[in-house]
Amino acid sequence: MIPFIGTTLGSSCVLLMKKVLSRNIERLLMGAAAGVMTAASIWSLLLPAISQCEAGMGQLAFIPPAAGFAFGILFLMLIDRLIPQIKTEDCADGSGRTMMMLAVTLHNIPEGMAVGVVYAGLLYGSSDITEAAALTLAVGIAIQNFPEGAIISMPLHASGMSRARSFAFGTLSGIVEPIGAAVTVAAAGLIIPAMPYLLSFAAGAMIYVTVSELIPEIYADGGSEAGTAAYSAGFLLMMILDVALG
């Protein structure tokens, strides 16, 4: 539920703020979210996946994580081809809003799976995953979801939708995360043998979203030292939390 709470809090900005976020604030939020996602993918997902393979595969321990990572990238690329990305400024009509919601919702599924996979490993006693590390990943994704919720709900309100409906649409974009996590944990007994693949799959999916959506937004209309600083701050925050608590 923690990542979903992040989305909900972000969406609630539409109830408290003016119709449109300033471009500078948007850059800062996107930059911090991208940094958090990058660090979470490395420390909370890829490194545990590699560690789980080292005992049995030695120097070939990179193979399952590399395969899972590549599949995560390809999976999100396929989603983007099947469901075209609709920029929030182009969503003045109902069909645009629907497409945008569908695209964001599908991109949230791997994030929910990432939390579910880590907690499944924790429940089944994986030595490479601690309770603090699992909580850190959930909090990190929640931090990333906050600007996502705001950047969905506020443009919808600016295009004419009521504040209440804009808030509801922004919040619903994140509902698949606790559902995906719960389903993954429920199937933990089946997925434990494939844990390195699933952890790295989630990492690949998260890196794809970071590179294809978040980072371009930082530099969409020119260079942004503030966005770069926010990215670095988000990365450092998530790295410190993961290492200190994990």
C-alpha cells in the first residue's frame, strides 16, 4: 500500500494547488523521481538478483539478471508500441484521458510486482533481502509516485475536469500497484525459483520508465541544472536509505 499512498498524496495536489504546476517544480519532481527509481533498480533489485545467483553460478551469475533486465526493457517497449503515449497537454478530450490513464496504469504494474517480489523473497527467507531493504524499496517507489500522481491529476483539472474527478483518476492510476504486489506475494511459492529473473525484470521495467519518460521531461525545453541536481539528490537519498537500512 505504501507506493499507492504516494500516488494518492501526489494526486491530492489538485485539491490544494492552482491548476498547473510550474515548469521548474515539475522538473524538480521528475528529476528526484528519476534518481530514486535508478538507485532503487540497482540496490534493491539488480544487486540482490546477482547475489542470489553467485553461489550456484560463480562468474556466470550475471546471466539470469541480465536476461530478466533485458526482458523488462522489452516488455515496456512492447507496451509503448501497443498503447501510444499521450502527453498530458494533449488530453483535452475523453479518449485522450483514457489512453493516458491506461498507459500510466500499465507502467505501474511492474512497480507493484517489484515490491511484491522483494516481499515474497523476504517471506521465504532469502538471505539477500532484509525487511528494511524491502521497506526502503516501497518508500522509494512511493516517492517516485508522488510527482506522477500530481502530473496526472493537475493537467486533467486544467483541461476542464473537476478537482474531485481529477483526483480520482490520478489515484486510480496507482491502484494496480498493491494489486500486483499482493498477487505476486500470493504466488510466492511458485516464483521463488525465478526470483533473480523477476527482480531484474522489475529493474529493467523501472529503468525503461526512467529513461523514456522521466529524464526526457527534465530536459524537454532546454537544459536544467535544477533537474540534474534533483536527480542526483534523489539517487543519493535512495542509495543512502538502501545501504543504511538494508
